[in-house]
Amino acid sequence: MRCPSSSFLRRGTFIVALLWFCSAFAAALENPGNLNLIPVPSKIAVTEGKFRITEDLAIGAIGEAGARSKKAAARFMERLAGRTGLFFKQDYLAELGPSGSSSFLFKYETPGQLEPFEDESYALTVSPDRILLIAKTDLGVLHGFETILQLMDVDSQGYFIPCLQIDDTPRFAWRGLLIDVARHFMPVDVIKRNLDGMAAVKLNILHWHLTDDQGFRLECKIFPRLHQFGSDGLYYSQDQVRDVIAYAADRGIRVMPEFDIPGHSTSWLVAYPALASAPGPFKIERKWGVFDPVFNPTDENTYRFFDLFFEEMASLFPDGYIHIGGDENNGKQWDSNLEIQQFKKAHNLLDNHALQAYFNGRIQAILAKYGKKMVGWDEIFQPGLPKDIVIQSWRGRQALIDSAQRGYQGILSSGYYIDLCQPAAYHYLNDPISDEVPLKDEEKKLILGGEATMWSELVTQETIDSRIWPRTAAIAERLWSPASVQDVDDMYRRLDAIAVRLEELGLTHFKNQEMMLRRLAGSADIGPLRTILEVIEPLKQYKRHDQGLTYTELSPLTRIVDAALPESKAARLFRKMTDEFLRTNDRKIADALKTQLQRWRANHQLLRPLIKSSPVLSEIEPLSQDLYTVADIGIQALDAILAKTAGDRAWVNESRAACELAKKSKGHAELALIPAVEKLVQATLSR
Amino acid sequence: MRCPSSSFLRRGTFIVALLWFCSAFAAALENPGNLNLIPVPSKIAVTEGKFRITEDLAIGAIGEAGARSKKAAARFMERLAGRTGLFFKQDYLAELGPSGSSSFLFKYETPGQLEPFEDESYALTVSPDRILLIAKTDLGVLHGFETILQLMDVDSQGYFIPCLQIDDTPRFAWRGLLIDVARHFMPVDVIKRNLDGMAAVKLNILHWHLTDDQGFRLECKIFPRLHQFGSDGLYYSQDQVRDVIAYAADRGIRVMPEFDIPGHSTSWLVAYPALASAPGPFKIERKWGVFDPVFNPTDENTYRFFDLFFEEMASLFPDGYIHIGGDENNGKQWDSNLEIQQFKKAHNLLDNHALQAYFNGRIQAILAKYGKKMVGWDEIFQPGLPKDIVIQSWRGRQALIDSAQRGYQGILSSGYYIDLCQPAAYHYLNDPISDEVPLKDEEKKLILGGEATMWSELVTQETIDSRIWPRTAAIAERLWSPASVQDVDDMYRRLDAIAVRLEELGLTHFKNQEMMLRRLAGSADIGPLRTILEVIEPLKQYKRHDQGLTYTELSPLTRIVDAALPESKAARLFRKMTDEFLRTNDRKIADALKTQLQRWRANHQLLRPLIKSSPVLSEIEPLSQDLYTVADIGIQALDAILAKTAGDRAWVNESRAACELAKKSKGHAELALIPAVEKLVQATLSR
């Protein structure tokens, strides 16, 4: 199963040129007071005044506070101190201030349970002399802390929280991020920092894709051959798993493991070939795609194996749900196995889908025995399964509708495939329950939420954060905020703000980019690389697999395309300014556009020596040449528009052809400014 | 117990101006072929030709290879692929190529033991069609891998290893890095990435300072109150400890724990106040310094406690040595405890030093019972202890000399206090056995080596890497390479190269700087901050504690001074160019200096709006003003020198006074270019 985008703007010149533009723009937004909240709360009323953050700020609980809220309070204070440089007087590690004198008071009734539909609401009142945070459960308190950290603002007198009243509760109960650690293993610290990122945007479930053809990534005590032979030594110990679960629980996040069966299971069958549907031996798969090895669903040993396996996993993972995958079984091994054919006839199983349904039923019974509910990709859907299972839709929204109409719960992932490097706006407007969905109200309630999916064929621990963040914050808002919150421009404004704030959690979405450029250049002098990176985006969807290189688990993911952020901020702003210029014909905007284009055009000459001294960079020489060409066309188009000269159709055709050529991918990447330049070219005709 | 420096140069203009200068300079070095090896090998002979790195590169063992060398080989290939972008054909995770067809062959005789004086030598022969790496132990093989990675070079035809013959062996057996995780806790991933950095420069022992007044940082099974009450929840589980030890062992690195007793032990006594020399209760110490709480050395319960404690720790830590600290006991609790006074009299212990010697003797006997040798800070030295103990000198070299003359082994840390932000050159020239050391040859053999010490009062997990790297590589060279290797300029050239290469190991010494600037600015637009950061260094030694702020464990270490690198590269190069200009009077150099100074002078105006919008930055406004002033003086001086006008003494006096004022610290930091500007001012007089 298994795309969106953000390039990172650094150069002073363009920034300065943009400042007046963006601020003028922002003033027009409906989000009250231009707050940087993401997700937007259910209800918000801004009042007068500011709560000043000083060294006297002390946090205290009204009534008893449990360990989770105390630890969260300490992290809250540490992050606030980190941003403001203030030496808070309170020893927030050791004690929550006495509630009387504390300027920030919180209160909750009961510890939250980590399960769907637990109360996560909170009410926040900020007045000039006090912050009051009230929630039903400590989960709500944690959400409130994150809201306050997003509210922190600054004026000439210092840091403050604006006075307001927020009443907030999520729209959907299931708000997840899938991290695939099978295709590329992700060490514990990668998972932990992403859990912190999830908490910051109020996501509440980590879907941990632990096994696949390319790796079995956790220690199994009863069948140790699984991790010993199926992982190349890259797996989590059970102690590490418990550590991650506790870390997540401290942040109000559930951890649901996925064990993808009966297909996507080569790594298991390396260890236990006798359980496969065809003779082994098998090797850990290095390539990406759909492979033949599949468990034998007609062999009782298979179920004895899974009974013992899930007994162990059910006690390791406290969450009420276990995901069994169930996707992309090509059936080849089943078709070529005579005994399996006979079994199908004997049991009146008409096709492989029916056979897999039989398998799923057996597995579901095992999970139920150990107190777990089953989750699977949309292929597992079949009437007859108990109604407490959950269907995860990846092939399209229809699966979600079908299953809801038959009374089954579902979550949406189709449209949230963040590995495919599509723009945040694309994901943002993908609503699990859009207006056109033909469902009755009770059926709609069966749609529990959604999950962003971070498949890891083309990411490593160095790049995964940049694929997840900040775009996943847009998905988090879709799943938390009222359906009516749909302003894409305002989303991007807030996304830019949260992107910087997420870095305090150790996330590497920005900082690893220059590290990667330094490695490619073999030097700290990377100026021109930085410039071209502003407008480069990785190829979208699955196109990167179609560029003449066969990627495997061993392929280096350290190229320019890997350093490129999925969505170029500079290109997005350039497109926006272009639209604005074409609407207003404002000379100032044109000048800013031209300055930017000149900078990009000039970069080719600066970059060439660097490319010459680093062969690994040679693949971006044509991309750099294209940037020169396209920027030059843009400059000519601007000049023509400003000069109000009659459109020159020959030049337009020639320029369009050049843009088309430039759109062809080079270095597995593309230039994100071309559509804007094409608009400028088109506009030369209409003057 | 418990400083050096590297600012990071980014701006194209200055870099370009410097290129001709540095390359001309580098050509004069003695290091053959301008290799980037650090530490420099014992013997090296460069031959003709290049070994080309292609996709066909395959690595293979001659004879049997154990897990350590196989895993290291896989990491070697992954790093090489990461830099070159090559898709190696070999499945290096699963198999080492058959030795016949492999272009890179390695061989060793026996697995290395992780203990002092194990054979770490290796011989490397690179010829155009083959790399051959031969060692006595796999530890030598690991060192050889790192050497090859440092040798990797590039020309117009691609990546290559230059042909050569290296025979290499360390000068000292004990080459360590101390990491203090008590003052600020460092999560496992921080330790791991630093172990990788250590391996890259051939360090072989991690000295893990696990306990101190501010925290008891590991799980203790027999006395769980220690971590439960002494750590604020910030400690390593024993599983994590084992994980770190295994990770280190895979990289040929010993892990020696330090349990600092009888003083520096407040965190222990929070849990067990009855073992203290004065009545409790005690609280975990938040401040820095020397504190009163100390174990009661006259109470047999103390030794019963330590017997059980060290029994557990001796089995947790496989290393043959345990460090017991033994430093900075102020004796106050002993002096005010009547029973302790009586005990001293009864046992004829003349002073507290003698009492502590008694304590040490008892502890040493416990360690010996569990098969461990004792290490301690130089205070523990006393005749009568067995000769297998090791004295770590922190107060000065004399302790090392004294103990060696009495037949005791020692290691040097005085002069290697990397937390004090002193220049790499300072540490580099600090030799454990300098020519003046009045020791006989046998006595010199007792000096086992040295350790860089990373005390963590003023670092967090965000900044610790920037204090350790790259300066620690200079110390690593001092401890590995022949004593005659002393060329400071060449060391800096190689340090700049390794600094970039160390980033591939996940180290954050460069990349966290801009992250921190973005947090301070609350925005991705940090251009002028970057510029001033080029020439800022943190205050040296212990001066930062004397600036009107009382730092504690809770103080935010997120300011500009924390983002500043210990040694400004831009300032170092500026000083160097200034010297070169004053020697040659070369106009081209003067132009480059002036361009740079103009850029720094212009920065003040650019930075001011940023400071205005971020109160936490206000403390650097005077620093920025100083940079304006000093750069302006430098420009005037250069103009005067070039104009060959007669020196204007009044202007000189005024400028000197301005420089003196600018030297006064602001924002806990200093401007590293002032000495060079003062030289320029002085030079106006001699024209």
C-alpha cells in the first residue's frame, strides 16, 4: 500500500520582497487574531488583553494530578523556557506549584483511557493574570498544553498568551500516523520524536507497520527465528517496544501494531518456510512491490503458529486493536499449490478472495480469544466478520462507504499517502466524510477517522521526518477540526509556523537538508545547492521507480531528490504572487518576482563548479540548466507584460515547448515553479 | 571536575575570497598528498594510481569473519554509498563477497578483546585494482575501515581511494571521551551517535559519568530507590545500558562506568539519607558546584550497601575497570559529625584526606572481589593501593607525574576539558608525555593515554555534539598519532574536513545551530543571525557562571551563546589572513579582509529588526553593535595601511579602547575577531 510537498525558503532578498505581500494577505483571514493554531479548535473567542510570560510563571494542578499530566507539565515548561530564554523560578521537575499561587492552573476529572472515543476535550481560559485549563481527562489537559504552546506570541514587551476562551473537542476519534519500519528500519529515537510531533498536532494513534516482505522488525520470544532470520539484525527488542508504548502513552497516543499477513510476509517465511504456500527457501526481499510468498491458509500449523504468536503479541501490546494487514496477496502461490486448490474445492471457496476471507476469519477468532479487535486493509472486508473490526481504506473512499453501509467501522487512508510527495493542500481537502458521501447519519458515525501513511520504500531515518512534517499537521487538522475549516491559504500560513515549532521536538525535517547537501558536496560550502533546492520537489506518486534505477533496501537515499522537501515553499509563494500579479498587475509584485527569477537564473553558473567537483551531483546539471531556462523565460514574460507589448505567438510557442521539456524529470525530481512561469507566458498573449 | 572552538562559515563571498588563499597554503603541508586523515597514521607511503569506487565494489573477508567485522563492513558500504550515490551490486547486508572476486579484502587473526593494550594495529594497501586490509584483530580492521572512508576522494572521473601503503598503530592504549549524563541527562541516541563519532577518529573508551549530585542515571535493581528518587525519571534502564555497551563493543569501544563517591553523591543520598554523614532529608541538587552531602565512611552499612551495589554493577558492565570518582569532597559533613571525628582519632586518620583514603581502600577491595580494577580522579592517589589502579589527572599534569613515579598508571584529562570552549589547538598541543616530563622510560609506559571530558552543566542533548565535535578529533589525534605530528594549521585543515564527514553519523554539531536560531527567531528567516553567529564564541572556561545569571539544571540552554560553536572558523581564518596580509602586504588579501569586514559591519542594521521581534535576542544587541564598531575599525585600519598614511596615534588609542570595551562579554559570548582587528590597528603605526 502506499504522495504531497514543502521547500524551505532562506534567502533574505525574496523573503523581504514577500513580507509586505504575506502580511497584507494574512490580515484578510477569518482565523481570529491571526493565531497559529493547528488544528483549529472547535470554538474560540478572543478576548481583550494578554497573559504575560515571566519568570514567575508557575504551573499547578487543582486537585490530584497523575504522572502523565505532571510529566507533560514539565515538558511544557521546558519548551516555553527554551523559546523565551526565561529562567522560571518554579522547580517544575520536582513539584507543581501550590494551586493558590500558580498563574497557570489545570484540572481534570479522571485519567484518560487510550481507546477510541475517550473524552479528549478541554476548555481553556486565558485572562491577563491567569491561565485555566479544564478537561474531563488528562488527555484533554495534554491537548490544552499544546494549544497554549501554539498560542505563545510576542510583542515589544515580551512573550505572552493572548486572552481568549477555547472549547475544543475532536471531530474524529481515530487520528493516526502509520510508520512503516519494515522497508527501512527506523530506530527508537525516530519513532519517539515523531510521537512528540504527533502529540503537538493532537494525533492519537501510531500505527506501527512492523513486518513486511523486507523485514520482521521486532523481537519474538516464542519464535525467535522471526527476528533472527527476518531482520538483518534491524529490529526492536521487546524492551524497546515497551519503552515506545510507554512514551506514546505519556503523550496520550495509542500504539497499534500491524503484522501484515498472509501476503507481504517473505521475511517471516525466511524463518519458517514450511508455513509458506510454496516450497522455500526464501530470502529477505530487497526490492519493492508485491511478491509471491504467502502463508498457507489450509495448513493447521499456520493457525497453531499464529495462535502462539498473537498470544505473545497481545500481551506485549496493550492496545485493544491489532492490525493484520491483509493486502496485496497476488495469489500465485495459492494457484500453483494442488493441495490448496483441493482445499478450496472441499470447502466451497470459489476464489482466492474467499480463501483469504477464510484465513481472516480464523485469525480474527485467535485475536478475539486474546481480547483484541481486528483491523485490516480494505481487502479484508467481508460480511460475516464481527462488527467490532475496523476496515482501513487505502484503495479509495468507496471501500469505506461500502463497509459503513454494511455496518462496519472504517478509517480513511486513501488520499493521505504522505510518502507520495503531494502538496499539503491535496491531503487537507481530503475529508473522510465529504458532503457527497451517500451515507446516513448512523453510518457516518462508523467512520472513525483516518491515518496518514508513511511508507518507507524511499525514506531513511535521515529523510523520514521531512516526508511526515509539516504536511501531516494538515491531515491532523482535517481529522480534528470542524469540517467547515477549509481555508487552504490560512492552513499554509499556520503550517509554516508549526513547521518551525516542531523542530524543538528534535524533528529533523528542516535541519537534515543542509546536512545532506554538505555530504553531497563534501564541504560546508553549499550556497548554490541551497538555492536550487528551494524549487526542487521529488517526483510525485510512484514515478521515481520509473526512472531507470531499481531502488532496493540497500540503495542510498542521499541524493538531491532525497534532500528536496516534498513541497517547495518558495515555489508555492511564487505561484501565489504570480496569480496576485496577474490579477492586480501590481508593479511591486512584478519586481519581486523578477528579482527572484534573476536569482534562480544566476544560480546555474554558481552551481556548475560544485557539480564538477561532486560526481554524485551530475544528475542535477540538466535540472539546473532547466532552472536557468525557465527563469529566463519568466523574466522575458514579465518584461513583455509590463511593457504591454503585443503577444509574440512564436515566442510563446517556443517558451511553452521549453517549459514542457523542463517538466520532464531529471535526477528524479522536478522544478516546482514551471506552472507559474507558464501562466506568465500565457499572459503575454492577453495584453 | 571539569574549554576550545569552531564557528561555521557559510557565506559564499568570504569563502570564495579564501579559496585561493587556503589552497595555496595547503600545498605547503607535509602530510603526503594532502590527505584528510585524522588521526594521522604512524606510517604512510603514497604510491601511484587510484582505486576507483564503482558499483562493482565488493567487500570480502579472507578466512572467517566475525559478526563485529561483518556489521562494520555493512556500515562501511552504506556510508560509501551515501556519499557517492552508487548502487552497489553486492548485498552487503546479507553476504560478504567471495574473497576471490572481491575488490576489497580484509583479514584478521583473532577477535580483539576490549581491554587496554589489545592490538589495534592494521596494515592497509591500496592498489589500482584492489584494497587489502590486514590486522591482528578485528579492532584493527575497524580502524582500517575508518581510514579508508577518510581517504575517499574525488576527481573529474569520479570517486576513488588514492593508492598507498599505511602501517598504523596507536601511540596510547587509553583514548577516551567522558560524557557526563548526570548534570544533563543524555538519551541513548545521543550516546550512540557519539560512539559512532568516537569510532570514526579511533577513540576506544567511553567514560560514562552516570551519577552526580544532580542525578543518578541508571536503573539499579537491588536499590531501586536510587533511580526512582534520584533521577527525576531521567535514567537508563539496564536494558538500555546493555544496548549501549553492545553498540560500543560493535565499534571496538570499551564502556567504563563512573559512580562518583563519596562526594558528588547528593542524588544517592536523596534515596538513602541514612548513609550520609549528616542528617537528611536531601533534595536532588539543581545547581552546579561542590556540595556538602557525602557518604559516611565510618558506617559499616555504607560498605554493605556498596558491596551489593558493585556486585550488581560489576555484572552489568563487562569492562575490567570501574571509575569511583573520588573528587571534590569538601569534608564539611565529616567535620561536623562527632562520630566521624572520633572514628578518625580511633583509626589514626590525621585528616579528611586520610579518611577518604580509608574509604577508597575499602571500596577498592569490594571492586577487586568482583574482578574489577579501580579508576579515580587524582584525589584518590595514595601509596598502598594496588598497582593495577588508574589515576585520572584533572587538576594538572603533576598528579600524573607523581603517580607514575610511584609506579601507578595514569591517564590525562587536564587540558582536555572540552566543555570549556577553548580552541582545538590548545587541546591538540597538550601531550600526555611532553618532552619536559621528568619521567624515566618505564615510568612513561605507565601513562596510558587520556580522555576528553564533556561535563554537561552547560549543555543539553541539543548542544552537546557541538561541544564535542570536531574538536575532540584533535585530541584523538594527539592520543593516536606519533608525538611528532604537531602541525596546527594542517590539523585545522583536516578538522574542517572531518567535521563535515562526522555528520553522516547523525551528529548534530552543525545542523542544530540553525534549528536553534529558528527557534529564537520563531521563524525560518534567520539570515542576519547566521552572520553574527559566524564570529561569536561562548565565553571560555568558567566565565559564563559569572555573568549575573545562576544556571541550574532547569535553565534553558537555547540562547545565542548556546547556538554559537566553541571555536569560530570564520574568525580563525580571518586571523590567519590578517597575519598573512601583515606579512606580505598583499592587496588581494586586504580586499578579501575588507569585503568580509564590510559584510559584518552591515549586519547590525539587518539584525536589529529581528532582535526587536524576539525579546530573547535582546542580549545580543550590544554584541551586534560591537561587531559593527570593531568591523568599522578594521576597515579604517586596512585603509590606513594600504594608503601608507602615517599612523594616527589618537585614532589608534581610541580604537584600542573601543576594542577593549568590545572584549567585555555580552550575552555570555565574545567576538572572536577582535585580536585580528587589534593587530591591524597596531600595524597602522608601523607604516
